[in-house]
Amino acid sequence: MAANKKNPGGDRLISKNRRASFNYELGDAYEAGLVLIGSEARSLRENTADLTDAWVDIDSRNEAWVKGMRVPPLKHAAFGHDERRPRKLLLHHEQIDKLRGLVDRDGMTLIVTKCYIKSGRAKLEFAIARGKKTHDKRQALRTKMDAREAEAAMRRGRKG
């Protein structure tokens, strides 16, 4: 009840992959449902998921799977599950065909950016991405540090 009062839309963020935008140039984002077993769904509702190494793979049978996503098992669950098992994504065949075409380009991959609950269902947001080079990462860090220094200087200027 308290979560619904805070967020009237019903979306509740479970986990966010903060390293994704640092390691990859992110493009278009897509949303998909997750096929889960009971203990996984309960674990996600307790806000436990690790998306750091998660990516989406499209297999030869034209099915999309999320791999590398870590959902820890509950201590009090009647049966457990494998933390890093591949989980099927619920997408239309047209969407999967479009994603396969995007991924077949050089250096493109599908990186998981967010996991959340929407209208009582577990959803995953992933984006088409291209890996950044080391110099791009250094430039991003430099830009971030410059912004922090400018903000700190503005704060110092207001006090004095």
C-alpha cells in the first residue's frame, strides 16, 4: 500500500544497471516481460536483483533470453532456483526479428538497463548498445569531474 501512495503509476524499480551507460553507448530502449518461477518472483518483489553482467541473447529458435542476471534465492523458499539461470523474455516475433537485425550489425549488443514491477508483472528494460573504447570512458569521467568541480565552485561562490 505504501509503495502505491508514493508512486501512483504502479511502477516500482527493483534494480538498475548503472554501469551500462558508462561501459556502453546506449541506443533505443525496449521493454519485455520476464518468465519467472515462484521463488524468483518473490525474490524480485523484495528488491533483490543484480543486472551488472546481464545481457539479452536471441537463440536459433527465435526466442529472446536474458543471461547473466542474478536473482538470489530466498532463504525461506520451499524450493530454490539457480541464481544465474537464463530467463525467457516475452516479446512478439516481429520485435525479436527486429532486434536480431540490430544485433547482427558490428559491435552491437543488447544490454539490460532496468528491472521493475509494472502492474504486478516483472518487466525488464534493455537497450541496443555498442561498447565504448577506453578513451571514451576517460572522456566521460573527465566531463563528470568538470561538472562536479563547477557545481562545487558555484556553491562556494554563494556562501562567500
